[in-house]
Amino acid sequence: MADSAPFVGLVLTTYILLSMVASKRLKKADKPIGFFVLVWVLPVVGALAIIVFEKSIITQEENDFNSRLIDINIPDKIELSNGDIVDVPKVKGKENHLTLDLDALLNSLDGCTDESLHDELKYKIRRIWLQSVTQWLGKTWNLYEDDYSVILSAHNSEEVVPISKSVRFYQSIIKKTLLNLAEFCPIDKSVIFIFDNEDIYYSYVAQFYKEDGEYAPSGGVFINIPFPHLIVKSPSLMDSEPTLIHEMTHSSLHKYHLPVWIDEGLAQNMEIQCGFQNAVRENNLAQKHLGYWSKEKGKRFWSGESFSTSGTESELAYDLARILVQLIVKDWDNFVDFVHNLSYEDSGLTAAKNYLNIDLEEFVEHL
């Protein structure tokens, strides 16, 4: 019996080591618990199966994702399911190269009265717009697509997969948190541009702002024209997650045309909900609010102007939005009624009195 002890120990050690290696790989791939059960319940055999067939088991999602690289060549025509043909107009761009005339193409939507055909045409025009943006960026850029997102990036497919997985995960968190308010349309998907170059980021974003306007530096932005899309600026895909959550929250709520303070407050609180909270920063800002919000500054806050400036006012505006939303979402049912009945023109102040029983202007002025 004693002679067999070393052999038993070796077998047990081998079993534990193999199981640990297999479990580590499964955890990295974010696989369901059933795979872990296979590893530990079937000694050695289960672990070896995971390790040997790692490529087919663990990287299946990555392979599915890689196979859906979008062709960026812009077609000359759009063919609809009813047989109708829509020409894709082009104009001469730099060096007489033909580029997409998006305005003319979007005008074709006005003449499409059939709802299902309208949605189909809109989807195909959006695809062409994405192709044109990718071409504008240059040869090193690609479009990737899965069931939840379309991602434009200069990264290779292996580097883009984690972002795709994050989109799926955070969509579920946002929907569970905001319940019936959040909406991610399966047809539209989440469109995400990842710009890890600051010059490209601001060059692209600038076209959506006034030429002589001022806007605060940002790590990302949600833009609703010509189609809803998120732009994330980060040299590291891992560092982009808080921005991704923030802008995805905007995306899920864009149909409501919320006043800026509500939109930003919800997005920031969603970051906190997902574990990206900076308590030290919040404590440091708390004192700065005292006596800061004069009547004039309050007007800029409610109109949304404070959020687009740079410096202290913008920083405090974002933080105030976070505080106010934390306050008014406590009674969720009343908050939902408030969202459905607010007016963008008065920044939701009247609806707050009617549905939340709070005078927000007075509350802010007495901080």
C-alpha cells in the first residue's frame, strides 16, 4: 500500500494541474459553468479534452466573428426584397475620386412609403455609409460584424473580439438596469468606431460641431447623425470600457431626445453600476458645488451649454447631473412617467414638478 502512495500522489497532482490549466483557459474565454463541470467531474479526461480541443471549443466565437468581415466596396445599386432598384449616387471628391453622395441617398428614404421596405432601405444605406467611412479612413481600417455590433477599427480581428464581447455583456446590464427605457434594436445593432489616434478622433468628431464652437475634450461620444453610432478614443481596448458603457447608455436612450443633464446623469450612473466608480473624485468635487450654481450658470446647466464647455463648469455639470439622476431615479415608476412626459424645451423642469414632486431649479440654486 505504501509503495503505491507516490504513484497515487503523482496521479492526483497531474489531475489537479491539468484541471487548473483547463479552468484557467475556460475562465479567460468566459465559458459557461458546464465546461468547468466537465473538467473537474471527469478526472484528467475532461481537462485533456478542453486543452486538446481548445481551438474548436474556446475560439469558436472568435472564428464566427472573424468570418463576418464586411466588404467595404460601395455598390452601384441597392436591390430591395420587392425587386425595386435604388441607385447609389456618387460625387467627385479629392483628386476626382468618386465618393458617396450620402445626402442624395438619404433623400431616397423620403419616397419610400412602405414601412418594411423603408426599414430595409435604411439598413442598406447605413451599411453603405459605414463602407464609405471605412474607405475615407484608409486601407488599414476594417469593418467587423457580429449579431450585436458593427465595429470599425484599425485593430486586427483578435483584438476587436473583446470589445464585441463587452458590447454583448454591457447591453444586458444596461437593459436590466434601465428596464423598459433602454432599447437596442437588433436590426440596427451597436455601431462603434474605435479611434486610437487623437487626430483622427477629433477630425471625425469636429464635423458634427459648429466650426467656431467650443467643446470639451472627451474619450468618446455618441452621435445620432446620419445614423446612431458610438465613437471611442483609446489607445487601449481595455481602457475604453467605461467610455463604451457611457456611450452605449446614450445609444439605448436616444429615441427619447432627453435633455443633456438627464442623458449624461444616466450614463454616468451606469458606469458606476458596472463598477467604474471614482469615489475620491466625487468627494473632491462635492465641495466645489457649494455656492457655485448661480442663476446664470444654472440656466447654462439646464440648457446643456455647460456640458460642451471646457474646464471647471463642464466638470461640475457632469457631476451635478450624476447627483440629480441618483436622486430622482429612487422612485423608478415615477421616473419612467417623468421621462415619457418631459419636454426637451424646458429641460424637463415642469415634468419634474408634476411627476417627481421636486423643483429642480430651486434645489440646484440652494446647493
